[in-house]
Amino acid sequence: MMTDEIILEVKNLSTYFHTEQGQVKAVDHVSFVLRDGETLGIVGESGSGKTVLNLSILRLLPSSVTVHAGGQILYRGRDMMSLNESELQQIRGNKISMIFQDPMTSLNPYMKVCDQLMETLILHQGLDKKTAKEKSVELIKHVGIPDPKIRAEQYPHQFSGGMRQRVMIAMALSCKPDILIADEPTTALDVTIQAQILDLIRELTREMKTSVILITHDLGVVAGICDTVAVMYAGRIVEYGTVDEIFSNPRHPYTQGLIQSVPRLDGSSDHELFSIPGSPPSLVNLPAGCHFQPRCSKAMPICAEKYPPEIVNGNHRCCCWLWHRGEDRG
Amino acid sequence: MVEPLLKVVDLVQHFRISQGFFRVPKIVRAVDGVNLEIHPGKTLGLVGESGCGKSTLARSIIRLYRPTSGKVLFQGSDLAQQEGDALLRTRQNIQMVFQDPHSSLNPRMTIFEIIREPLDIYVRRGLLKMNRGQIEKRVLELMDHVGLSHRWSNRYPHEFSGGQRQRVGIARALALSPKLILADEPVSSLDVSIQAQILNLIKTIRREYQQSYLFISHDLAVVQHICDTVAVMYLGVIVEKAPARELARRPLHPYSQALYSAAPIPDPIKERARRRIILQGDVPSPVSERVGCYFHDRCPHRMPRCQVEKPQLQEVEPGRSVACFLYDKGKSEPR
């Protein structure tokens, strides 16, 4: 369950890349907090910077391509930016772990599943080989894989997509981390398997009191599993709030458009779907002012001049000129 | 009763996979006896999980594969038996839109050339009478229809975003004014805001051209939004067929029930109140020969009979059929 203790605080984080076309502002002035036991959803379309944001938090991006990485990432009060590689090793995979979209490319095809699990346990928990092996079979059983003893001796290619994702979850949760970052964990899976995996993530993180950052483009998944939501557009968080607030009372025109453009199983099919005109901007050549302004139906002259300030309303934050001076113009 | 435009009868599509010289080849039962009908101006949705045979079915219908057995009757003539010009003449009326607009457009052709290619082929074979000017006029007209600017005629596919590439794919499929379009996951690779644009485009075009569609998708909400009738596929067979809204409201087959209960709804309050049916295990491999109901090993309602006997698709309500022993003919309440 969620408490008030803040375990991760991201302040003004920016990650820029240098490319031949120019500077790419993949993550730009992003701030949010993650509380103990909270599940935070980060939604956005492809190229909105969701994944880069999370790779930046774990400092997994090579410094050779990152031009400017400003801001602070405070994990339990310690700034991740000032840690050296060995201090980072103590946190990565141990206190903060990650699961990726495609479990086939993130598991080593040459290693047996149990060996891969043992690696983490030996490295972070200092277990000897025998105990680590026992523990890894136990973990495989815990994530609901049948015949754990036999499966432990197999290679990733012998597992189905859903089972591979279970192995990834077992590995990520083997050290009982404080934070689990799940980057589109169910995107490659079918709906019935997606339901199984989301169920598993929900149960295990509740049991271990782990906070979760869930990156996804699927609003349905967010609605089902998250406590709070951050909506990203072109490298920035444009709206942030509790899941109920975001879905029942979205304030940013982009969030509103996103919610209205999804066909719903419980909706009628007679109407035309709402669609946001145009397509997301290139991060090399961002529009002036608010990045959403060229596609926004409510754009005003000021939107093209200055990036809107963050309007805070209780726990609900939104970057849009419409809400400036607290006027209810939405 | 109106004659259906397309009628698929007992279609079977098996593939042999060789295991080496001395081994007996295995057989993948991708489509294992499918019956369906598409009426003029109607859209049939086909849903199911990956590997259930949705795409293979579409490809067998349009004869990209030669069906193992069964009939594909388009306006009464059997596509499965046609060859050469006769096949091309039928295909003029059946076109396909593919899932991945990256790999289904030739990267070395401009979009103008891509859209005119079907017209060129039919003119060259003498199946269509159009001169050069008419063809060019038609291509520009198609570009207008799908919302592509004429300025972009000479650009190559890589210069476009996914959504625009899918518009090119749709324009190409429309070029020969087909009566039926097979759309295989046309919006799956697109972002939400672009997906809505393409769905609206398909709806508008469908209305203008009075076409029929076979719309394949794994996204149940998309299918319910765009289709009149929906067929649920599992391991190469159709287990339920019903009007789209009815199916979403009250699925009857245990597999459809699990599938629909697993699909998320973007509404936190509704999500909290929902009860999911979590299926055990994965979809079995279509390689092994199966006895009984194909779903019996994962079914929460299985009975001894399900393991030995294969249920047939039977009508339980007007316009609704289910292949499950829980339902008696003409009754939509489980016994």
C-alpha cells in the first residue's frame, strides 16, 4: 500500500543527445516523485521520451552520446548523478531493477535460465552457488512457472513469450528491490497473457512493498494498475495526477485527446473517433512555445511564444496556458 | 436473403514442416476447418491471439497460399480452384491491407509508383482499359481520398511516418475499386492518436465505396468499434460468431469470455469493479493433432465430453453461433 514516504525524487531532469541533425531533447525538465508502495504510470506515444527518462534514472545511457544531463535524481535522498560506477552497481539490479519490453533480447540466449537468475543473487546478495541455485528454482516457482526444477535447466528459447517475461520478473524481483521499472512489459504479449503478467506484477510488488514505474502507451493498462499517472509529450511531462483525476478530469488538451481517441469496449461504435490532427513533432526541431500547440484545437497566440508554466492544483499538475491564473477555461 | 459476397466453406490450411531427411514431416494446422460469410457492405471482424491463424486465413482467402482443402466462394465462383487470368480477375475485387507499412511498401518506389502499380499490372495483362492520363488522374484521386498531399507524389516510403505509410497502403488497396478488402491488423503498429485517424479514414472510405471488409485485429475495442459481426478464432477454428456489440456485452464461449475479460478498459473506476478470468497456461502449439474441443485443456468449464468430441459451431440465437457443449442448439443460456 502507498505511504507518504518519498523514495525517488526526480528534479528537473534533462537528457539531450547529440546527433548529426542537431541536439535531440529526449527528456526535458522532467520532475516527479515516487512514494513508497506507489505504482506510477508513464504514458506517451512512441518517441515521447518515456524510455530515455527511465534509462536516465538508472544512468544506463552512455555518456559519449549524452550532451547534457542536467537535474537531480534523488534515491532515498542520495543523488544518483554523483555516484560512481561501483556505487551505482549497488543500487542497479539490487535496489532499483528493470524489466524490458522484449524478454527475448534481454535474456542471454547462451545461458540456462537458472544461471542467469543465480548471477544476480550471487552478485548482489553474496549467496554461495548452492543456495543461489535453490533460491532461483524457488523464484521460478514463485512467478508461476510449472515444473520449476526442469524449467530452471532450460534456455530462454524454450520458453514462450509470457513465460520469458515471468523469468524477467523473477530476476528483477530476486533482490526485493525498492523500485521496479517496467518498460512496456506486456506490449509484446497477447491480452490473456498480458492479464496474467499484470496480475503477477501487482501481486508480487504488493507482497514485497515495491514501488513501480510502469511505462506504457496503453491507457487501459494504466487504468487497471496505476495509482498515479504522468503523461509525456515530446520529452516533457505535460500532466500529472492520480489515476482517477487524470481519467475523469483530464486538463491538458493532449491528455483529453488521447483518452477520447481510444476506442472502448464499453463504448458505442456509432460516433466517429476523436482524433488529434497531425503527428508528434520531431525532437530535433521542436515547435516554439508549447510543443503540442500546432496540433492543439485550443491553441492561443501565447502558446506559440512561451512554454506554459506548471499549474499546480492540489496533487494535479498540468502545463497548459488554458489553466493559467486558475481560470477554468478548459 | 442476400447472397453473401464471400463464402468460406470448410477451409483448411496445413503447412508441412520438414524435420530433416529421415524424419516424418510435422504438420502445422494453421487453419483447421473454417466457415464464414461476408455480406455486401458489411464488416466482419476476426479476433484471436497470435498464432491462432487469423492472418493465415486472410492469406488463404486471397490465394497467397494454396488452401489444403475447402472452398473460397467469391460471388459464387471458387477462388481456391482458379488460376492465371481468372484468378487475377477475381483478385481485382479482393485487395489486402497489411499490418506493417514498413515492410509492405517497396522502399525503391515512390508512393505514386506504389499506388499505380496494381493499375499498371491489370492494364498490362489486358484486364483493364485505361490510358496513361487516366491512370495518373486515378492515382491523384486516390491520394486525395486517403488524405495524402499531391506534393508528396515523388517521395519514397521512408520519408513518411507510420500513419502516412498506412494511408499509402490503403490507397494501393483501393486502386482497383475492390468490393472486398482484407485488412490484416491495419492499425496495430500505430500510436493511439494516429490509430484514431486511420480508423476514421477506413470508416469514411467504407461508406463512400460501399465495400465489405474482413478486419483482423487482436485489439477487441478496435474491432468492436469498426465491425458489424465478429468471429473469435482459437487454434485455427472459429469458436464464436456474433454481432460485435452483443459479443462485447455478453460473450458466450468460455474462451471469448476470458478474452473479453482480459481486455483493459481505459477507466480506473470500471477497471476496479471488473473481474478477470485468468486463463492458465499458454496457447498450445498448432503442430500436434488435437482431439476434442481445442480449448478443453485451458477451459474452466470443461466436461468429460469435451476431451473426446469436437463441438461444432451452431446457432444459439439468431445471428449468433457458438462451438461449445455448454450450449444447446437455439439456447444462449448455458445448461
